[in-house]
Amino acid sequence: MLKMDFINQVDELKKKNKDLKVKAIVINGTLYDVIGFESLVDFSKTWKMIDTLVHEEDENQSGKYTFRSEKMPWEKLQSSKLIQALYEGKLVVWNRNREVSLIIDPFSQSLYRSIDVPVNESIIYGSKDAFTENSQQNIGLMRSKYRSKDVEVITTQHGKRNRRFSFIMLKGTTEEKMVQKIKKKIEGYPNEIKQVKDIHVALGFSKFDLITRISSTELPENAIEYLEQGKIVFFMDGYPFALVLFNTVFDVFKQPSDSNYLSVFVYALYALRIIGILIALLLPGLYVALITINPEMLKIQLALSITESRQFVPYPAFIEIMIMLLLIELITEAAVRLPLSISNTIGVVGGIILGQAIVEASLVSGVLIIVIAATTIANGIIISFENGVTLRLMKYVIVIFSALFGILGHVIGLLVLCAYIARITNFGVPYVRWKKEGIQSENQ
């Protein structure tokens, strides 16, 4: 029987889960079981809600009170659905006599941090609130800033964790067929989706792609801007960022909050970021090409100056720059992973003391230190951490080609990267797309 099956399952769960609470209450002479996880449900507040459900009712002929069953329907549900409701943080009220249940949204335990200032994205001229790990709270943040009936939300769950995915759509702008296609791909993915990388794989992208297909932001204003561009914004429970489909080349140097500035400032920022991208991508390879194979392209004074600074360096320019690039990568990762109080010290030690010592020891040239410093600073001007990592990896391709073929290899490496970028599409949306609005699949 359903009754015995459900009660037996609850008893088994209680043996293995000490936070599962089952309390029997008698209302109008009928025995009810109130079941829920103490780790998910705030029972002290929820009892008041249950008491309200009972005593707000009009008295019946017998002078007793009953649950508001016409507004909150009692149903005969399968045991599996009731158990699943418990794991989702619901409260199940079980009527032993009628073998029906009432699923209530209780007062939840405070499991998530409150809305705070952004940590990973610096915002100068814009809203200072940031997304949290609670997707419902994140959707509320977006609705509070975009108060329109055109904003629609589609949700789905996936895997053993029952991780919820919430897709935000803007009616008339977002392509609904594409949203449904992405939703089905996530629902049909056979493995557990634990990280953003798993979403890439679920959508049919390779996990070894050099360019990320999904960008992220922790700023509600940025997410709204992406939504108005026709992009798909969605949240994954437990992940404190809005995930955005689809990433385009325009997003490498344009930040949505730039729209707060006057047009002259905006275009000046765009130009500065494009210059930074070119420096971060091309300067290390150009150094190797000019020092190793094509020194005749340098002015004689500059060539003599570089030669003098490298006269005691015991290895070729390629090895020299690879050592320094690897050292900078180590310093960058250490500064990111360590606590803030230590990471600042690591930056000073790595950037100043170690750099000065390695030049005085004649392990690298002074000119290379300038090249590496300029490359590192330029890489920091790129929008979003994912794009910065992409540029950090791409420059190695150009450095290798430059070491093999000089300036010709430098150009070949750049053309190879351009060809790779140009062939990337996301469900028919090309990555090299300069139009800011109306992201639509070209296959539709």
C-alpha cells in the first residue's frame, strides 16, 4: 500500500539521516505526520505557518477547524515524489486516515549568504550588488531591475543532485526555440553536471576548446544587458554567477557597464582594450622573432642595446621568454589562490624582488623584463577572466611559430588563430560577430 510504503521509507530515511524530523500532530481528531529535514526547514517558523493554516479557517458545524484543502490540495502522490519533495526542502503533511499528502513550501533555513558587493568583477560606474548561490534570489535581483512582463523564466532539473537550471528569456528578443533546444540537451545529458565545463560538454562543445562558449558575470546589470542583446542568461543552483550564451568576440573588449559613460569615453576604452589585446597576444612572439631570426629589422641602436643586455644570458631567447612566461603564470595563480593578505606579498616578491634578482644574475635580459611586464599588464585589461585565460594561452602559439620561422612565423601563428576563431559557431551563432543585438541562430 502507498501508506505503508511511504511510512516505511520515511522510517528508513530517518535511520540514515538524523536531521530528518517526523512529528505527529492531531487536528480534529485526525492524526497527521509533519515530515521535513531540519537542515533545510526552519521548524520554529513553520509551525506558526501550519497553525495559521488551521486557525484562519471558518468554523465548521462541529466547531472544529480543518486545513485549507481547497486552496492547498491534498493529493495521492507516489512515495518517490514525496521523498523527492523532502530533499528539495519541502514539508510533507501526511494524513494517515485518507492516505493523502499536502506539500508545503516552509520557511527555509538561511543557507545562503546575503547580497553583497561583487568580488571578481570591478565596477566603477554602476550597481554594486552581485549574484549569490541561490538562483531564486538571483532571478529576483534581475526582476527588481527589469520590471517588465516580457521577462520569462523556464526551469529544469538534472541528475542525482536535482540541480536546478533557470533560463531567463526576454519576450520578443530571446529566441525561444534555442532556449528549448539547450534545455533539452541539458535534460538529456547522461552524466552528472557538476561544473560549467560539464555544461559545455552537455551542449555538444568540446571540453578542450581554446575559447569558452559560455561567459559568466556576477553583476545583475551586465546580465540584463546581455538579455537585451538577445543572449540566453541562465543560472545553475550553487553557482554564484549568471551564465551567458553565447560568447562573441565583441565581449572580449566590451563590458555592458561601459554604457554608463559618454560615447567618447566608451570608444576610447574600446581602443585602449584592443591595443591591450594586441600587446598581450603579439609582443612576446615579436620579441622572440626579432631576437632569434630577424634582428636585421631592428634599428642598429636598439639591436646593440638588446645585444648588450643579453650578452651574459646562457640560452636562446625562446628558452628565456618561456622561463619568464611560466614564472609569471605561477605568480598569477599563486596570487589568485592564496588569501588576500598573502597574495599581495607574493605579487611584490615575484614582481619586484625576483625580477630584479633574475636580471642581476644574468638569467634573463632587462629588455625581456619590460616585455613581460607590458604583456602581463595588458592581459589584465581584457574583459572577463575566461577571455583573459584564452589570451594567455594563445600567445604561446605565436611564440612557438615565431621561434621557428621568425616574423613569417609570427604572422602565420596569428593567421592560424584567426582561422580557428573564425570557424567557431554556437548553435549557428558565429563567434566572430560584431552585431551587438539580436543574437539569432543563422540556422533558424
